[in-house]
Amino acid sequence: MSEQSFVGVDAGGTRTRLVLADHQGGLHASVEGGPGDYQRLGAAGVGALITELLQRLQPELVPTVLCAGVAGAGRAPEQQALCGELESRQVAAQILVVSDARAALEGAHGGMAGLVCIAGTGSMVLGRNAAGEEARAGGWGPVLGDQGSAYALVLEGVRRALQAEDGSGEATSLQRDLLEALELGNWTDIVAAVYGSGLSRARLAEACPAIFAAARRGDRVAADIIDAAAYALGAQVGAVARRLRLTAPVAVACTGGVFAEIEILRGPLTRGAGGVALALRPPRLPGCLGALLLAMGEGTVNVPESVISNWIMP
Amino acid sequence: MSEQSFVGVDAGGTRTRLVLADHQGGLHASVEGGPGDYQRLGAAGVGALITELLQRLQPELVPTVLCAGVAGAGRAPEQQALCGELESRQVAAQILVVSDARAALEGAHGGMAGLVCIAGTGSMVLGRNAAGEEARAGGWGPVLGDQGSAYALVLEGVRRALQAEDGSGEATSLQRDLLEALELGNWTDIVAAVYGSGLSRARLAEACPAIFAAARRGDRVAADIIDAAAYALGAQVGAVARRLRLTAPVAVACTGGVFAEIEILRGPLTRGAGGVALALRPPRLPGCLGALLLAMGEGTVNVPESVISNWIMP
């Protein structure tokens, strides 16, 4: 391996991945570990995890630049705290910490301008234009935002099922479907579980396929929920595209578990974007390769398109 | 005072009131103390508060029946725990614990059939027919329900303001109005405060008048929020009226801080109820007199309408 080396990190709620490259963009190795969510582990926990994975990736390695895209580290104070932690652990000569969304955006278009629309447990739309300006919409978290996320879809499903239960809303098979998906006996249990500690956000989000299945079987309430959610995501995509003055059709990389159902979402998402023509597609590269691109850019290494085209996770 | 005596208790999130009557329904005394919310104080705390207030009401008094309507004690396990606590303190020969909503319903129509629509910090619709059957709609708490509550109105206002902020929603003066009402500098602060501990549910609910003020000044987003909230309350009222087979026009007592704005709510609430004709009015008696009626009923004392008509809190 050449003198200079670069490491990209994608630390998410489910797993953490590291990938190593040389200064020409040659991919050498990757390694995978457990969850690296900042809100759960804190700076010390994420720092320890990355240090350990780095040693498994290549013992004694001190890369030229390491860039970590970290879930739950969307704000400057968190990024600075984790950067300080990684510096004190001397994991790399130069260290950059960004949100996992920022790493996803960089990977989504192989370092080029475009948008990423993320809808997993949470949701967010993030974009960048050719001038390097960034803009975001949504991503205000589970109480104030995260429209179109798996958690938001299921929560709305539970609400509508409860309204069917007390007669104030339309009848829906979700009354039965969600109880089954959440392995609960009755609606009193679900209320107690949501307010107690029995039903986490992640666990609720896992029931999301039940909403899509109900819609596919013709349940109008489920279809409404999905329609409104995709429309809201589309409105966020449209807003970011307009603010960044992107030319149509705007490349939108769709990522996160909810987009397993891209065909159901396409229509309302496009309507939500208003007049902005969209080209919806899967992300080109995963988040850890996005983080790698950011690491190499920070080291002023420009990876040619011909190299990126051949990238396959080692 | 006659041999038999009855005490009604309304223990709420803001204050607790006790009222004392003889077996003929003569009101003798009342006393007021601090908050008696079960979720905050627990059985021991609410028990201690009621015991202390009872001694202030009349030292050495052991009433024949005491009925306590308690906020946050809507479910059987909570009611049983508090009942046990009050029994061990020997506060009365006979003890009955119900939710504050049940006491409000009893007071709202002076013990007669009808509905109560509560919209304060939380919300709920509860009703009773002449046969004594009860039904409820809504009241699924701040995450799953409480449509039309002050908290729900403000939360939706914050959401819509954030959507205006990132360009994914319509422009609204709530962006400025809610920051002012919540005494915050910017929207980053509000997000941090909602997810941190800076902004409680009660504090958010207090900003509710800002939503109504904006609607009155012609803000379309604020008007939409209020319209949807009142419509949802109406749907709950309609559902309960239908389930109880109440004859039109259905007497609906509206109570809680949100109903300070009854004139703005009347239209969409009526539409939400569908075909059910409503007679919206303020509650006839406060919750503690509702609890008193329940206490007297439990003691098989029937208070004649002529007595109730003359009730004024002592």
C-alpha cells in the first residue's frame, strides 16, 4: 500500500462499516461491527468502537485522513465532541466527523451534485449543488418531523387503528394487522407499551411492512397513510431542489428500508415535489464509500470517475 | 350536619378541590390545594394530598363516601392502587376512585345522560346514556391521540413552522409567533428543547393562544391546524353519541382551556360529528361536584334536581 491512506466510516443504528483506500482510490479492505449511534453510545463509545474496528481493519495503521459519518451526530457540538475523542485516540493524522446523512449524500451520487432522500427508522432530505452549497429539509426527529419514516408510518397506523377502535375513524384492517405485527394481544396493551418501555421506536418501525401489505390488499386507511407520507417526502425533495437551484430532472437517491416499496411511493412523492421533475434511483455507493470520498477530498485527493465506476466494496 | 356525609374530590394537573355535602345534598364546605396528578405523584402522593385537604376541610371528619376523580388515573390498576392507599389511610367509610374525566362527565350534565368533550393539555370525549352505559373516544395520550388538545395544537404548529422553515411547507406567521410565545431565540433551540428537557408538554400547551391569535389574523396554516383539530374532536363526539344511541340534539359539555375559543371550534366540530346534531354548552357543574354526585350515588342517595339547581360551590 502507498504512503497515503484513507478510511471512510459509516456508523449507523444497526451496524458500523469501515473501508480503507490508497491515494489512487484503490480499495484495500473493509470491516464491519455493531451499532455506532451517537445518541446511544456517546463520543467515548463511538470513539472506542471506531478504534477497535480500525485495528481489525489493519493493525498499526494510522491513516492520513479518516472521515466518519455518524448517525445521531447531526449537529456541530456532537461532531466536535467525537472529533476530539478520535483525536485523543490518535486514530488518524487528520479526522473529519459528519452526519451519516452527509456521508450517504456523498456516496449517493459518487461525489457529484444531487439529493438523497432517506427514509429508514427516521427520515431526512439532504442535497448539494455543483457549487458545493448544501441544503436540507425534514429530519426534525420523531416528535417534530421524520415524515415518511418507518416509525412515522407505523405510529400513524396505530393512531388510525385506535380511531377505528373507538369509532371516530374509518374501519381498517390495521386494527388486526398491527397487533399481529407487533405481537400484542389488544389495543390496551399497545397503549401501555408505547407509553411504557415495552415498545421502542425501532420495534415500532419494524412493523412498517404491515402498512404496505394492507395498502396492497386494498385497505384505504393504509393507502392514505402511505400517500400522505410519500407526499411529505416529495415536498421536502422539492424544497431542497428549489433552494439549491438544481436543474431538472433532479437526481434523487432513495435510501432506507421504506424504499423497499419505491413503486408505491413514486407517484405521491413526485406529486409532493410540485413542478420539480425527479429522477428517483437507488444510491450509487453506500455511506461508507461516501465517507471515504469525503476523507479523500479532505486530503485534497481527487478520485477520477473512472476509478469510482469500478468501486466494489472489498 | 347530619349523620351521613359525602365528599367529592377533583384532583387535576393544576389543582385539587374537595367539597363536602350532607345526605340531603346541602353543600357545607370546600377546600383547594395543589396539583393531584397521579402520573406525577403516584398513589402515595395523591393519597397524602387528599388526606391533608380532608383535614383542612373538617378535622376529624370521616365521610360516609368519598369519591375522587383523579387526572392520570384512567385505568383500573391505578384506580385500585389509589383506592387501597386511601383505604389504608381510613379517609372514609367507603371510597371510590374514578378518572377526572368521569367526574367531569357526571358534573357536566348534573348527573344526567350526555357527553363531555375535554380539551385542555390533553383531550378526550366521554359519554353516558340514560341506561348508564358509558363510552369514550380519543384520550389515547400525547403520542397516539389527544387530538384537539392544547399540546397537540401547539405541536402541530411547531411542525408546520419547521416545514415553513425548510421550505417544504406553506409560509406561516407561526414561525415567529411560536418562538415568541415559547420565549426561544431560534428553531434550533426549539428542536433541542423538545428533545431535551427544556420544553415540557405543559409549557408547550401554554403557547396555544398563539395559534388562535394567528388564525384570527388570517394565517391559513394556523386556521388549518385548528380546523383539523376541532374536526377530529367532532368525529369523537359523533362516535360516542352513535355508540350510546343518544337522541339529537346531543348535549355536549365542552371543557378545558382550548374551549375558551368555542366560537372558532363550533363549525368544524359540528362538521366532524357528521349527521349527529349537537348542543354545545359549558359544563353545568365543576368536576368536584360531579365527584360528589358519584359519591352520593355510591351511598344510594339520590339528589333531587331541585337541590342540584341551587348548587353553588361553598
